[in-house]
Amino acid sequence: MVRGGVMKNKIRIEVLGPGCKNCDDLYDNVLKSIEQAGLKEKVEVEKRQDIDYFIKMGVFSTPALVIDGRVVSTSRVLSRDQIIEIFEKRGII
């Protein structure tokens, strides 16, 4: 997205998990929250399953939610409302 000639980076959201049901549920809730909040053009979402990456991020219990390189939640499946609240607190919406 370009504004005033300056490229604006998308917000990077990562869901960390080895592929378990809880990890998939968190990923689905993140996608639904993004759609509900109208953020599809502002964010980039990735599901990460690389355990070495989890360790690098300091995540030892999954699922985990990472926004722009900062771990914001671990060990739980956040609801859509909880995810939207995190977006609001971080100024994403």
C-alpha cells in the first residue's frame, strides 16, 4: 500500500504451533477476526510450524500469537473478541 509516495508495510501476524487442533483453531479465529475487523488489506498472516522458530521467539507452549515480532499470547486459543481486543490495544484498528 502506498501513501504519499511512501510504502506502508503490512502488519505481520503469526500463529505458532506444530499443527494441533488448538493451533488450527487459533489460526481460524485470527483469520475470522481480521475479516470481521476489515483488516485484510492491512495485515499479512502466516502459520508457523518450525519448532526452532518457536524457541527463537521464546515460545515454549503453543499455540502462540505473534504480532510484528512480539509474542502477545501463548498456551491458549483466543476467541475472536479477544483477538480484536488485542488489535485495538495495539492500534491496529
